[in-house]
Amino acid sequence: MENLNLFIRSIFVDNMIFAYFLGMCSFLAVSKNVKTAFGLGIAVTFMLTITLPINYLLNTYVLSSGALVWLSPEFADIDLSFLSLIVFIAVIASMTQLVEMAVEKYAPALYASLGIFLPLIAVNCAILGGSLFMQQRDFTSVGTALCAGAGWGIGWLLAITAVAAVRERVAQYSNVPAPLRGVGIAFIITALMGIAFMSFLGIKI
Amino acid sequence: MSNKNVFFNPFSKSNPVLVQILGICSVLAVTAKLEPAIVMGLSVIAVLAFSNVIISLIRNTIPTNIRIIVQLVVVAGLVVIVSQLLEAYAYDVSKQLSVFIGLIITNCILMGRLEAFAMANRPWPSFLDGVGNGIGYSIILVITGFFRELLGSGTLLGYQVIPQCLYDAGYVNNGLMILPPMALIVVACIIWAQRSYNKDLQENQ
């Protein structure tokens, strides 16, 4: 029940784009048409769902203070948390590589549609951000990490698809002032949608 | 391109935030107050300049296939140093910046500059390019932080700027400015101003 609540909260209230602005660079670059936006959204959801539980396990059993006790009681006062940034980014970069190879081998159709986006994901701040939030908020189990990861991913997917749909229409039908065309109006659309998403604040199941 | 252009172009003509649209996440997320914005700007200048120099020094020995991982590791190492320094000497600010110091690793400005400049240039121009782009980024950060703190809380760097008599006369702080979506609107206004001045940057879609 708690995990379900966290899942819903991660999608709507703690939305990666509208509440924390993570992954904005690729968000702005790719949200020009719905199809590619959806592809990138799926890729991000997938990576967040995989990397968050892995990084959770690493954080709990290797990195945080006293986590190495399971190896030997002498390690009780070892704190490796200063290494967490490097470990997290290494996990993300190598998982991206791994997933890219696996998808290429077993699902060529999916690879053809996601192809160009997969390598970009290693440097998408939403993925690393998810892991850092996981560490900061002291999640209590792998399930919690999994639910939060999936929720943040789906929230990101929702955001980029919605904004891409609006941008497509705006580019076709409206007369935007010249200096605001392209990126400027994309910022304003995202801001207005962010304000709309704030109405989900305090949602509880 | 002369060293002077390398250093000064990023201030306006090829500004990393406004023109290259890189590193948006942190511009939006840390600018609710001026102080964290300044600290964030300084951290990015330091990391960008030194990672540019390091990558430029070893650029001829990096195998092309794994260059992204090498770049990420160099950047992650520098970011760990910066975040430990901040925790030691500016604990309050590092608390406010929370995960966003760690997210410098995936700040697209870094990967963008390393790929586009440091991999192909000698150390000294790379250093200038790093500092120049870092300053270009910080300018936007500071402008956004200035307006958001001034209009949102009536203070600058924590000092009361708007006099009490104005409040007595019925002036109220605009609470909306502190909320995340307004950062997007402020940046959109900066883009608007810069592009109406620099006509050749306008997009025509």
C-alpha cells in the first residue's frame, strides 16, 4: 500500500520534469514531435526501473556507513558513501551499454526505434537524479526503490509526451513572437504544465 | 578561433544555456535563492575548467570507444572533490543544493564541452573554454536567482532589500516566484530578451 502510494506520488507530485527539472536537456531537444518523444520516454522509464534497485542494493550492502558488516564484523565503521557518485554513474553507464547490446540482439525492432536514444541516456540527469534521491530519502526496501524508479520513469514519459503534443500543435497553428520560437515557447509550455501539475500536491491513496 | 573568442563567445553569442540549451536542469532547480545559485556557478566553473584541461591532456591516449566512460570518470572524480569541499566549508549551502552538486556529473554542459572542444584542442585553450562556458552559465544562474529571490522573498543573499514601508503600503511578495515553474518563465524571458537583441539566433519554425 505504501509502495503504491509512493508510485503514484512519483508520477504526479514528485514528477522529475515538473518538480525537479531533471533530464531537461534531452527533454527540450527531443520534445519536438510525439513519436520520438515517446521513444525516449520509454527508454528513460526502462533505465530508471533497472538502475534504481541495483543502486539501492549497492548503497545498502556496500556503500553506506557500516554496510559491509555482512562480510565481517570488523568492517562496521567503514563508510564508503563518498564513493557513491562514482559508483552510481558507473552502474548507469555500464547498464546503458548492456541494455543497448541486449536490445540490439534480442529485439531489433525496438532497437531500431530506440537506437539513437539509448547511449544518450547515460548522461540524462533524471537517471542519476533518481539514484541520488533514493540515497537521500533512505528507502527501506528494494520494492520501494523499484516502485519509485518506475513511477519517476512513467512521470517523465507522461511529461515529455504531453509537452511534445502541445509543441507540435503550437509549431503548426500559432503565431509565436519570433524571439520566442522554438526553445522559448517550449519553456513557457513546460512552466504552464508544471503549474497545472501542482494541483496534484497532497494526493493520497 | 583566437583565445579571446574562445573565452568571450560563451558569454552571449554562444551562451551554453541560452543558445546551446545545455545544463538547464540546475539553472532551474537551484535558483530560488541567490546564494546557492552563486555557489553552484562557482562549482561548475571549477569542474568544467579542470575536466577540460585533464581530458585535453590525455585526449590522444583515450580510445574512442570508451571515451564517454573516461570522461564521466574524470568529471565524477572532480565533482566528488567539490562536494566534499562544500560539505566541509559551506555545509548550509551544500544542504540546500542537496543532490544538485552530484548532478553536475550529468550536466550536459560538461559532456558537451568535453566532446566538442577538449577532445580536439590543446590544454590552454581548453582551460579558457571551460572557464568561459562556466561563466556564461553562471551569468544566467545569477540573473535568474536575482529576480526570483528579489520578487519572491524581497531579499538578496538573505538581506531584506524591499523596505518595510512598501509592505505597510500593501506590497506583497510574489510567492509564485519561489515555486519551480516560475524558473522556466524567468529563463524564457531572458531568452526572449537575448534573441530580440541578437536577431540571427532566432529559430523559424
